[in-house]
Amino acid sequence: MTASPPRTFGLPVLLGVAAGALVLGLLAGLLAGVAGTSALFALRQDAGSPSTRPAAQALPEELDRLREFVAETRGLEWRREVPVEVLPPQEFEQAFVEGPPLADSMPDHLPSTLQSLGLVDDAAAVSELLADDGAAYVDGFYDGRRVVVRATGWTPAVEVTVVHELTHALQDQHFALDRLMTGARMDDETALAALSVVEGDASWVEEQYALEQSGEWNEELWASYDASQADIDLPPAVQEMLWAPYNLGWSFATDLRSIGGHEAVGRAFRHPPTTLEQVWDAQAWFDGDASVADAVAVAAPRAPEGTHSLGQGTLGSHLLAMLAAEDEWFTVEDGPLPGWAGDRYVTWATATSTCTAVDVALDSDTHVTEALDLLDAWLGDGGAASAEGTLLSLQRCVA
């Protein structure tokens, strides 16, 4: 990949993924661990030059300051001290592998679904990337007991990783993150919506920290981000799926603070949104606007007789809007699919092709017409559509 995606906010910290297509699997592993201890991750960035101050020396000198910053910025008090460790790469990866297990909950059919919809070119290549265990592409994690950060030198990237993971630890003490995720599912958007609350809040705290630092410090942080971007080899659609809890979550957390300060954010932790459509529009979600009501139940289309069903799930307003995007890079400004009220899809295979059919419930006939207009280019690229009342049926196959 030669171009970086447009950023929607000023801080790159958790969005600078260095070549880790596995990160979707990491997020799935986090969400699958809700019954026990789950881990919250800082995705990999260039850690900076090893000639800087050694991290093991700097951490004890800096930790109290960082803890105080997180508590003051987040408006919450520490109830207990959470241990923080910095480990060199090999030891960090060992600690990561030996930590809370990453459940393999990312649907195996996801790459095939993305290819049949025209969002990626090579499902097999995406599957291969997602199969990586991820230890080499994570810079930090909070596992419910401690924060562990990959570091040799003490750099801006290391500092903000510590800030981010400390924020997760503080969130956990006040909002019980495992309980927040209990019942959340990857295949109906509740998990991604709840994760957007958690990661968006931590990303907002990171940004506040960066805003207090010098221009030179921020230049070094951005340089590490740019270095990591050069190594990314993921289709834009996969990257945007990865970034959704961070990009949308940051916007959600920022808007909630404009609406009602930390208390509004706390409300999101206590009663999280259930769809990314709600995360897109913090004001409407906060007001209980019917336009962003919880998703309605939609029955999945049936795979044709004689075909092999690969799986089913929910695409959601975010992924469906990506089908309509005019540019391969999809950003927060593009917005969700207007009028989305719920959807369900099925992906199947024959001897010669892979297909996905999705039924989308929309709020009104007007939204059906608008969706068809937005999907005009997608329909011209092999997609098919039909409508019955406010139910829009889409289908696309690839050889």
C-alpha cells in the first residue's frame, strides 16, 4: 500500500498498525473473552530508536505522572494501583502469548464474504493474514490485572501506549469491562458498538495527552505512525473495519463530552450503544431518537439448494455504507447507510463461484430509493438489488 487513509482526528496512536492483518482476529479474541478475563490491546507502531532513554529506567520515573494524568483527564479516581511492565520485544511477545487466550471467533467465511461483495480482491490472502497469532503486531495490552507494554527506548509512542492502557485499567475499575462486553456478539454489531465506547474513550485520553506535549514530541510520534503505515498491506475495507472502533469511537467519545461531559460518557459505559449506527450519531443516541433505534430482527436469506453455505451474520450500517463509498478509503465523514434499521446476510459457495445475499431493513420507502442511488456504482459492478416495501435485497457473486 502506498497511500495512508485520511485521518479523522489528530492522534494516530492505536491506528498505526504495522502490517498486522491479524488485528481483526485480535479484536475478535478480545470480544470472545468476555466470559473470563479479556485483554485490551494497543496495536503495533514503530517503537522509536533504541538509543533513547531505556524504557525500564524511564517507567518508574514517569509512571506516577502518567497515572495522575489519566485519572485527572478522565475524571475518575484510581481505586487500586495497577502494575505496569515494559518488556523488550521477545519477552513481551512471550507474555502476550502466555496471557489471556485469544479465542478464534472471527468467522472463517468473512474474507469470502468481503470478496463476494467486492470489498477485497483475494479472500485467500486475507484469510492467511488473519490467521497470524498477532504477538508481533501488538505494542501493549491490559489483561484485567496488569498493563504490559513492548518497549526498549522511552519514546512518544511508548508513552501514549502506556496512557491508553492505563485508561483501560481505570475504565475497568469503574465500569467492569468484562460485564460491559457480556452478551455482545461479533455477528450483530453489539460487540463492535461496545468496543467503540471503550476504545474511543481511551483514544480521546491519548489525544489530550498529545495536545499537552511539544511540537517536537508530536513530530516524533507522527514519524513512528508514518513508519508503521509504510508496512501495512491490507485492503482498505479491512483496515476500515479494524479502525471502526477507534475512529468512530473517538468521534463518539468527543461528541458525548460536548453533550454532557464525562457523565455522558459514563452513561455509554453503563448502557452502551448496540449498533455502529448509534455510534455514528452520538446526539441521536443520547436523545433516544427513533432514527437510531436498536436494530430490528431480519431473517437471513437462504442459500440456494445445492450450494454450500459458508455462514451468515450482520453487515451493519458501516460495512453497507462502504459498498456505496465513492472512494476506496471510507471515513467517518462518509456516514452510515441512511435509514439502516437492521440486516442479515448469508454467504455460500458453488463449484465455480462465491456469493453473498443480504436483506436490509430500512426506515422508509424514501430510504430504499436513496440506498439504491448510493449503490449505483456497486450495482454496476456486478451487484443486484430488489426491494419489497422497506426491505432491500442485495446480492453479488465472484468467480
